[in-house]
Amino acid sequence: MLEEIRIQGLGVIDDAVLDLDAGLTVVTGETGAGKTMVVTGLSLLLGGRADAGLVRRQTERAVVEGRVRLDPASAAARRAVEAGAQLEDDTLIVMRTIGRDGRSRAYAGGAGVPAGVLAELADELVALHGQSDQMRLLRPSRQREILDRYAGPAVQEPLAAYRIRYSRLAEVDAELSSLVARARDRAQEADLLRFGLSEIEAADPQPGEDKALSVEEDRLAHADSLRAAASLAQTALTGDEDLAGAPVDALSQVASARKALDAAGMHDPELAGVADRLAEAAALLADAGSDLASYAAGVDTDPARLQAIGDRRAVLGALTRKYGDTIDDVLAWARRSAIRLAELDGSDDRIGALRAERQELMSELGTLAHEVSSARTAAAERLGKAVTTELGALAMPHAVLTADVAQTEVRTSEPSERTSAGERRSNRGRRAEPAHPAPRADPVAVAAAGHGTGGDPDDQRALLVGGRWLAYGAHGVDEVELRLRPHPGAPARAVQRGASGGELSRVMLAVEVVFAGVDGVPTFVFDEVDAGVGGRAAVEIGRRLAKLAANAQVVVVTHLPQVAAFADRHYVVRKSDDGSVTRSGLTWLNDEGRVAELARMLAGLDGSASARAHAEELLATAAEARRDAARSRGGGKTKAVAATTGRKTTSAATGDRASSIVSRSAAPAESAKAVRDDTKDAAVVGGDTKESRSTKESSSTKESSSAAKAVRENTQGAKVGEDTERSRTRKATKAGRPRDGSA
């Protein structure tokens, strides 16, 4: 249960605290004062979308903080602890901040958490009904969600299994479509791969062969010059004499140098070291000379071999021009192509496997769709009866709401009549005329074409369910439509086409009340659920909200005094303007404050005595209704609700005080009734009084006229049983009082 909400820097709200308790809490205020910001703040606290535009001017960030009491064994408490939150005395502190840069941060129990965690907690704690929910009710998808939610596991479990298979079906169909559509391309690709592999296999190239042949060809082409160079170098190293017969080769010269140092090295170790290095050099020169002699002797001119190398390099060059820059690249291409060719050659087998899997998936989908449809149909009857009962308590006693579950039947050929893959049939399946419009085809369903027996993806989109071919989608085969018959003799029409604004508001409230007994959510928040409603219907909405609040915490933002009169706690949002900055704040109302606020809501102006009289009567009516409800529950005890600010207000006390005030205020009410026949310019719409447009009457006459008519119409709407106090008021009115309203 929510215990407190604090809002800072959000919209027109500078700093406001909303203390909450069990029962019905209402928030009222002038249009534009910021009532909806209370719901917006709560939405943010529950993981709603953050918007930098919500941050108040001259404020760096908006902060919404809430205190929630949790059952330690509840799913919400477990989820909070899993996210790292700490609970103190079974209380969880949650907070949401929005910076001017649009960055949002969320906290639960002192730990930073993703906003999604707050949303998960909200699913267990609060049912939030905003002004946009009525518009969403007009969408068929939302109506289906309502039915599925009401049906519970009976629909949700098989539907979850259905969606898993539906998703897999989309994957199978995508692959199957690709294989079937690209059959010719695959055949051409396979031919090219086979040709290339056969060409490479015929040449039988070896790794690195092209580089080795290039080196050998270059050596053979320059054999003579290579031999001459080797011989010349060998002679210079090891064997030649000058004209005098003295050796001039490098080896002899090194030997002479070493010999000269050997004798001197005995006297200086440094020269001995040089002599040793010369000995090493002589050995190296001797080895090099020997290698050069061997090379020169081995170099041979072989024109036939040179020609063979040229021919082989030409063959390898043809491969590298087609399949890679080098022979190693060509061999890599061959390996990849062999794998791809195996895939292409196995495509027919793959198509067969996919078709078999598709047939199995379609069979499972048909079974699951039938289970979902049966559960929806059963739940639809229960939902219709439950909502109809609630509508009867909302001033729609003869209204009947039904939840229709229908399917779109598809005419199709027998599976045996199908032709080969990729070929279009001339007798495409045609839709039978459905009782209701068919659902919009989604891309997955279009891709998932087929009759459910493993047909090709271009077959008619249909699923065999209970012996019928039905259009299907991600949510099964059903089209769900809420239909309302507002009164006997009227045709039942879809709510999106036939319900007025007031009827739609009451349907939405009735649905939420029904869910209160299904979901077990402890807190309900309604933002102007009474839109488009007035008079007696408004009173009945207030009565039903009070009944809901007997077993749950209910917070309502309303503009109707008939609804506000049923509150256990009443807050008003007031706006102030110092000439430069406009700010709003929340004020808790005591008994006298409630009378004044309801009078303002009734008459649209302050200080109207007749409006105050009617406000007091509304409060008395609401109090008596709550007492009757308490007596019907047994014991006649009226539930006492204490505000957390320390000020306690009980339903019975409020009613008793209001009843006594009504007795003392008979004169203003009678005066208002007396001037009723003399005034013609007041208009009352939905229980709220509009000021007279006449400029000939005095302001006091206009005030009395407007309030008088408000008393007349709203008293009629607020009639509940045989209220003792109101009976006395009507008798006093008939007795007559002076026109000036004096007692």
C-alpha cells in the first residue's frame, strides 16, 4: 500500500506531499492547477517514461519519492530485494529523478535500479488508469488483452506456448521461402562451383608451387651468367697467381697475413687474437670457394625443362586469374566451394526437413490455438456478465456488455491440390465473409503462409483449427470485440463505434473493478475516470469507487463533486501566482474545507450559500450510503480511516456532521428553491452549474439561480434510499421561506 508521495519540481508543482492510507482518497482542483501532475508523478515513480519537459522551470531536476508498505512474503518484496533494495520495517522507499538534460535515475530502498525494476514492482502494487486508457480501450488489441488478462493462466499458458512455436514458424518460413525462391540461382551457383572445382582438380596445384616454379625458371633462364659469376668468384678466393708467379687469391693473402702475426703474437697477446680471427677467415674463405666451385659445376642449361616450367606456370596462372591471387588462395577457394556445394546439393534435403518441421509446427499451433480459443470463449462469457453487473451499479441498469470471440474463416483448396514449390495456384484461397472485420495481417503471419500441412510459403495463410481453416497471427485465431447494448431495444455495437464518452468511462471503470477481484492489486489510481459523466451517473461512480475502496486503496483525481463527496480523504490542488512564477501545492481538507471545495465545484464560484447547502447534502448522502454499505456487510460498523498527517476523519463522523449542517441550513436551500421559478438563465451540465449569461439580473440573483438549479438536478441524481436528513430538508423546503434566504 502507498503511504506517502512527495513531488518536487514537477510541472507546476513546486513541493507537495500526499499522505495516503486505506480507503478512498480524492484529489480535486481548478482546471490547470496541476491535478494530473499528481498522477504523472506516480507514473514516474512506477517506472513510467521520463520527459525533460516535465521538469519545472528554474529547477535543475524533478524528484518524486514514495513510501510503500510491503508484505515481506510478497512477490514485490522479493523482487525489490533481488534488485538490491533494503526494506525497513516492511517499508520500501522508491525514488525517481529527472534532470534538465532528460537523464532519469531510479532508486529502490537506497539502491540504484533500472526504471524497469520500478515497473515490475508496479505490476504487483498499483493499477494505474489514466485518461489515455479509455482511448486504448477502443483498440481491438487492447480488448483482446483485457480478455486474456481476465482469463488468467487458462489462456496465458497455452498462448505463451503458441507464441514460441509461432516465432519458430516464422524462422522456418523465412528459410523455406529463400530456398524455394532461389532454386534457379542455387542451381546456377552449383554449376559454377562444380566447374571451378573440376578445373582446379585437373590442374592439381600444390601449395607454394607457383613461387617455386618462378625461382627455378629464373635460374634456368640465366644459367650461363650464373656459372661465369660463380667461377670468377671462386678463382678470386682460392686460385690465381700474378705474372711473377706469386699467389694473389684472397685465401693466400689471408694465410700470409696470419703467418706474419704468428711470430709477433708471442710477444703481444693482442696480435695473437688478430691472428686467430684471420685463421677463422681463412676457413670461411675456403668453404665459400668450395661452394662456388660446386655451384659452377652444377649449373646446366636445360631448354626442355625451361619450356616445361613455362607451360606449368601458364596453367597455374589461369587458376590465379579466376580463383585467387596465389595458388594458396586458389586452394582456399576450393575448400570453401566444396563446403558450399555440399550445402547446395543438400538443399533439397533441407527443404524436405523444413517442410516436415513446418507441418509439425502447424499441427501444434492448431492444437494450441483451439485451446486458447476455447478458454477465451469461456472467459468472455464470465467477463461480460461481471462487467454488466458493474455497469448496473454505475447508473446503467439495463446495459449489457458482451465480449465476442470470433474467427475469420478462409476458403482453401485441399492440400493434395497443391502444385510444386514456387508455382502459384490460380485458385488462390479466398476469405469467407467474416462476422467481424478480419485482423490486420502482420508481417510474420504473411511470411508464415501455408495450410498447416507443410505447404510452401506462398500458399494461402490459414491454420487448421477444429476442422476449419482460420486466419491466424501472433495472438492466435481469435478476434475479440467488446460490444455494448446501452438499453433494451438498442443494438449491441462495438464500444469503439457506439459508446459515448460517459459510457466509455463507466465501461473502463467497470472493467477495472472486475479486475480488482482477479488481480488482487492493493492500490488503484484513477485519473478523471469520470470524464463525460454527470448527474446520477456521477453519484453512482462515486458510490462504486467507495465500495472498491472498502477492500483496496483507491486514489482518484476528479472534477465531479458527486465523486469527491464519497472520499475518506480529500486533497485540493491550489495554484498561486506571485506575478513571475506560478506554483501549485496540495492541501488536505477538513470537514469545513470539504464543504467549501464541493460548493466551489458545484457553483463554479466561492461563497454561494445554496451551493454550500447542496455540498452538505452530497456529503450526507455519501455518508449514509457508506453506512448502508457497512450495515450490509454486517455489524453496522463504519470503517474509520486516519490520514497520516495525524488528522483523523471518519466516514460516519463526516456524515453526521454534514447531516446536522443540513438541518441548520434549511433556509438557504429553501430560498434557492423559492427563486427557482423566477430565474431562467442558469444551465446545468453533468451536475456542474454554468453562470447565467443574462446581464439584466443582479449578481446575487444569478448566484441564487445557478445554485438553485444545481440543487434541483444534483439532489435528484444523489437520491439514495430514504435518507432521513434529506427527507427533513424537502419537508422544510415545502414549508416556504423568505426570498432573501434569511433563516
